[in-house]
Amino acid sequence: MRAIVLSAGQGKRLLPLTAEIPKCLLPVDGERTVLELQLATLARCGIERVSVVSGFGVDRVERFLATSPVPGLDVEVLFNPFFGVSDNLATCWVAREAMDRDFLVVNGDTLFDPSVLRRLLGSPAAPITVTIDHKPSYDDDDMKVSLDDDGRLLAIGKTLKPEVVHGESIGLLSFRGAGVRRFRGAVERAMRRPEALRAWYLSVVNTLAGEGGVDSASIRGMWWREIDSPEDLEEVRESLRNRALPSRAAAAR
């Protein structure tokens, strides 16, 4: 299995920290960056190939990867030239050629403990699986999900009504078997629409959920964080002071 990491954005809500440095290269654990921790976690869980889709600061990302390789991990950089005018559907589309086998999609601002990824990889091999967490209430920025009684996805989006919300997507999905071609085809079709540059790739997953075959994997109680704001960044740094995520060296073992 391979992974596709969507890291094309600048992270404008983190300005001025991201005036020159893309969000994925912000240090979060001493000098270790978001991207470094993501790659080490992927390697620790047996992923061997990663496509990092970059846009803002792509030269910095390429230099970082060239000078900070993760043992046992084959990493390529794909460039999204639309990063300044698009949301992440276009970023996903740039990586469509990498969707040639079972794969993961990882949001570039999401960190998670290896146990989270192992839970996803160990879940029943549905064509598409969305990793979800649960909390007492959800805000406007949460990518909320609605599920049936068997945990299959009915809908995903930020505007779901509270009474139908059962959790939130953490930005980690798997595509296996028939789900690989199904998702790639749906992304390619969606990019032909006039509104494509303003769309999220999870809008494609929402459409596919309406056709069936999209499952969920719950990670209730497991550690993960999303970095959108300065407050998120400081909270992640504080949390990581007391938590050991894989290093490059540990990922090779």
C-alpha cells in the first residue's frame, strides 16, 4: 500500500509563521516537522511509498525530503500548480496517477499516533474507509459524518445538521480493491465541473457514500491532532512534549 499526503496549502490561518514556510514544514516536536512525523508514522506502519503533493513552498519541501530521508520509505513530490486558487480536490487530482494500487489519503495538517493508522489498516477491507473520531459536540470547521447502524457512511460534510452527526473525519482514508478505481474515476469526473477548484475531495467521498460501499473506522480515545490555527499548533507542541511519536530511525525498525 502507498500513501498520498495532501500538503499543497500555505496555511494562511497560521500567518506570519507560514509567510515563507509551508504548514507541513512547521516544527512541532523540537525541530521535527509535521511532514517528518507523518512520514515516520507511515513507515512505522509498513507503508513503503509516499507521494507528497506540494504547492506553496515546494522547493523547501523538496530540499527537506532530499536532506531528511526516512529509511525504507520511497518518497516522491508532486506539484499542484493550482495551490493558490484551489481547494484540495485539485490537490488530490494531481496525484491521480499514484492511485494505481491500494492507497491512503492523509491530510497534510493531520498528525496521529501509529495506533490510529493500524486501526484503519486492520479494519475490514472495504473499498473506501473513512477514519472517524467522536466528541460531545462539533463546530462549523469539523468535517462531520453521518453513519448507518452498521457504521457505513451516509454523508460527510461541514454543514450536516447536528441531529444526524455521529462523528468527524480526521483526514485519513483508505482505498482498497474496487475503491481505488472508483475514487480515481470520481475525482477525474469532478474536476471537469466548473466549481472544481473550489471543491474538497471529501465532497467526492460524500457522493460515493450515496452509492454505498463507504465504511468507517472509529478511533475513539486515540491520539490525533489537526493543525489549523496558532492555538492548534501550540496545543500540538505541548501534547508532543509528553508523547513519543516515531523518529526516522525508529521508523526503519
